[in-house]
Amino acid sequence: MQRITLNISNISQVLKLDKELIGTSGYMGIAYFWNYEYRNFLRDASIGKRKKIHRAFYKRGLQLDGVSDSHLEIIKSNI
């Protein structure tokens, strides 16, 4: 397996790409997509958990940056 060295420029490019992928199946779990209301739950969540929650919001037809009991239920059941 080839090793890739990341510098600040590379990381910035990956974050920019992930922001563009919010709302798609290609979302990588790096960029923030959630409402400010859920910041304490999700900002420190692992990439895998972010992807799982993003996918659950998307599958249930919820606004990715919305606020509702359904959003909170999904977040709490996946953290």
C-alpha cells in the first residue's frame, strides 16, 4: 500500500471536496453538515459515526442541517 503524506494544502482540498459531497453517498465524514443545535454531539464524533448519521438523515428524507426529534433520535442512537 502506498503512503500519502498530507500537508495543510492537501487537508484543505480534502475538506473542500467533502463539503461538496454533503448530501451524496460519497460524503467522507470530514465536513460538518449538521445544524448548530447538534454541535456538541457531532463535532467530536468519529468519521464513521458522522457518515452513519449523514446516511440515516438522507435515507429518512431529513434535511441534513435540520432540527427535529427525528434528527436527535438518529444522532443519539448512533453516538
